[in-house]
Amino acid sequence: MSRPALGRGVKNGLILFALVVLLSGNTASCRTAGQPPRLVVDGSVAADFEALALETWDQFLVAFRARSGCFGDVHVRAVYALDSRAGYDPDTATATVLVPGTPAMLQSGLVHEWAHHVEFQCNEQQDLRPAFLAAQGLPSDTPWRSPDESAISPSEQYAEAAIEFVLGTRPIPTEAHVTREAIRVVQEWAEGGE
């Protein structure tokens, strides 16, 4: 027994409507997903530091262009007292930077903390770790983050390697030893390699 033509037309119309709604939703989500992560600047950041931060963020996004879809917006704020040059809070996605500072100090602090932002927000970053450990000459079972505050963990070494990759140099010397091979591994991964 065949269905009446009107029933088939209504059914086809509903299917077409559902497809339009589904495709519209996908287009909207693709547009949102296609937007690059933003740097959200706190009111504590002076205009000159904000300009430097935005310029550095653009450099960072170009360097990590293949991975920018797996990490979101990051906040930046300035403080006048901090135990180190900068810090990152993964719960709020906030990089806090000690001011005042030279442009080199501020830039390296920002890039270091943004590397941690990628580390915490981008699950794909875990794929980088075995090659990074090998490039640093570390055993494959080395913990990524060290419970020992005095040790320079692979996580910290990765953030320092990111500075050299993004800025072309590490303008502020630290105790973190980073090999040329480790910088190459970070670059390859950031640009979309395995």
C-alpha cells in the first residue's frame, strides 16, 4: 500500500528542513571553531605592555598556527610582585607577568606562559612529549612535571624551547638547558608535524 503523495511531501519537507538546520548549525560552529584564540588583556596591563603583548601574541599564533584550534583564549595580567618573572593558572587560563620589565623579559615571560597554556589546554600536546624527551636526552619515563620544585622539569624545558622557537632566541638566560633538537621538535609539532 503506497502512502499518499502529501505524506511523502511532508516527510521530504521535514527531512529537508532538518538538513538545513543541521547544516546551518555546522556552519556556525565551524565559523566559531575557525576563529583564532584571543588574547584577553586585563585592566592591570599598561598600554605599552598591551601593545607588546598583542604583537607577541600574533607571533605566537603564527608559530603555533597548526595547533591554534586545540587551545582557547588566554588572559594576561600584570602584577608588581611575583616570585618569578611570570606564572600561568590553568584554571583561569591566565598568564600573570611581573612588571616593570624590559621588552625582552616581558616577551619571554609571555611566550613561556603561553606555551604552558597550550600544554594544559591542548590534549594533542601530549603527542609531542616522547620526541621532546628524547631530544633532551631524557629517559622516556621521565615525569613531565616534577614534584620537586628545585628540578627543572621537561614541562619547563618545553616552555623555554617554545621561547627560542617563537622569538628566535632566549633573551633571558635560565637554568633550563634546551637542545637544538628539542627546539626543532617543538617547531615541527607546532607547525603540524607529528
